[in-house]
Amino acid sequence: MPLFRVIVKQMKLTSGIRIERGMSVDVVTNSMSNPLTINGGQAVADAFMRVYGIDVKRLGALNTVYHDVVRMG
């Protein structure tokens, strides 16, 4: 099961929800593909909620414009 690190590359502020450059979460998936593109990025959204308490789907930042994805293992 591959491990991906999703890193915020651009700050975004919408409706009082904010992500900052450098914030990161680790996501384990069953697929070798980018976790932002699988199942609507739900694994990434869950990881941000778990670690930071931020709903990135509501923020509208669940795409590659705001995140870099690096395969760790």
C-alpha cells in the first residue's frame, strides 16, 4: 500500500477556512494513482479533517492547483 504526502503549495482563504503553504498530510491508498484524483479526493479530505480540522472540499481546494503530491513509499 503506497504512502503519499500531500503538501499545500498555495494559501487559500474562503468563508473563514484557511490553508497555508507547507501544511501536509500523509495518505495511504490501495492504488498507485494520485489520491487527489481517486474517489473525488476523499482520502485527502479525510486526512485534512483528521489532522487540522479543515474541510478542504468545502474550501474548494481539493485539486492539484493547491497541492503537490509526493509518493513516499
